Amino acid sequence: MLDYAALNALAAVVREGSFDRAARALHVTPSAISQRIRLLEERAGCALVVRGQPCVPTETGRRMCQHMDRVRLLEQELTEGLPAMAPEGGARVALPVAVNADSLASWFAPAMAAYAAQAPVLITLSVDDQDHTAEWLRTGAVLAAVTSTARPATGCNSQPLGVMRYLAAASPAYVARYFAAGVGAGSMAQAPSLLFNTKDELQATWVRRLCHRHVELPRHTLPSPQAFVTAALAGMGWGMFPEAMIAPHLADGSLVELVPGTPLDVPLHWQTARAASGLLDGLTRQIVAAARAGLRPA
């Protein structure tokens, strides 16, 4: 049998980033935390955490922390039916989730907040490109994810959420400056674009569809959906924006589409680990309902 007190200490160190903060969170001494982890490492036969600022888990340590997350969720589900076994004070359990930034900045956050306000959980949110969030599930780093991947990861369920429509847009002054002669491969190669991060392929995909070939785009990197809009309004560059996010700016003319009638539709899916507890069912209901209201039908 695993030593769950030691596993809890390991998870606390990884979550809090240090032995001292983990000790405070668990109301024990730092030496007790060190001893528990040392005994766990001796039993595992390998290091489980890399001591540093912050402390980070090794691969084996990460897998043990994931196991602890699942155990807590299952225990929480059990105590809901057996109130006498519930810990004093109504302990909350960690629920790791991955989502793309545009969903988080629009339809996802209200649904997540509504769920967390009434469920006994503490959500740990990881933000990544929608083409890469499924990898977080495959590695076990999260128990649920919004992803563009329809095929479920091993041990997961997948259901469609809807389509996020993106529009290529910029300020009228920017369009007049860089695209006075039209939008094509030549002008695209000279016009600064806005990129969320190096994983962001939306701009390149849209340009490839428009020009029927790859175009090397000059780019500013801005890892914030809100900063994207602010930068575009100021004439810093053009970018791919969720339709709903820039609808008011399109309506008042402060932003315009580069080529009207050329949207880029990205289907989104909600994947959840089958081994997770019924607590995820409540989150799933909130997410699916919010997606129906905030996304286009698939």
C-alpha cells in the first residue's frame, strides 16, 4: 500500500513550491515534510522532487501527484454519500484543467466560476494553445481540457462543444497603411502580425488558405487575448480574433476585417479523464451549457 500521508506531503510541496510552504499548508513542521518525502523516495527507489525555487517534481513524482489528485476526487465523491466520514471543515480537492486562452477570456471563465462557487474543489487552470491542450490530458497533468482534438486521449471521453470563429482584423489606419493595394502574399510578408505564442498557428493557417502557400509573417508576440485587441486598436498589427470578442469594435468601425467573408472556424471539444470522479460531471454540465451559448454550433 502507498503511504498517503507521504503522497500528500509530496503533492503539497509541488503545489506550494517549497517545503516550508507545504508544511504551513499541512500544519506540520518542515522536517516532517522532509522525512515523509525521503521515506517515499527510498521506497520508490528514485528522486521524486527536485529541490529548488520552486521545487518541481520528477517524472515519477509528477505521476504520484496525479494519482493523489485522483484519490482526493474519489474520496470527495465517497464522502458526499457518507457525510459522517467527511473531514471537518469541508476540505476542497484540487481539480486540474487545461483550456485555450481565447476560450478562457470569453465563454469558459463564467462557467468555471459558477461551478467552483458551489463545488468543493480548487481549480488549477493551465492555459495552452487549443491544438496542444490534449497533450496535458495524455500526460495526466490535467483531468479535463478544452481542445481542438476530437479523438479522445487514452482513458478519456470526448464531446463536441461547438465552433469558435476567428476573423482576421486590424484597425482601418493599419489596413490603409499596409494593404492599400490589397491583401496578398506580398503585402502579408511586410505587415506585422500579432501572435499569441510560438504554438499559435491561426495566422499562418488563415494566410495559407488565402494565398494558397506559406508566407513568412513578421510578428509581434503578445500572450494575452485582451492585449491582442488593444494592440490591434492601436495599429500595432493584424491578428486572428474570436468573432464575439471583437464584435463591438467591428460594429463601431474601430476594427475591420482584412478580407470580409473569410472566417477561420476552429471546432472545440471537451475531454475528461474517465477515472475522475463524479465531481467532473457537474463541471461538464456547466461547460457544455456555456459552450452552447458562447460558440457557434458544430
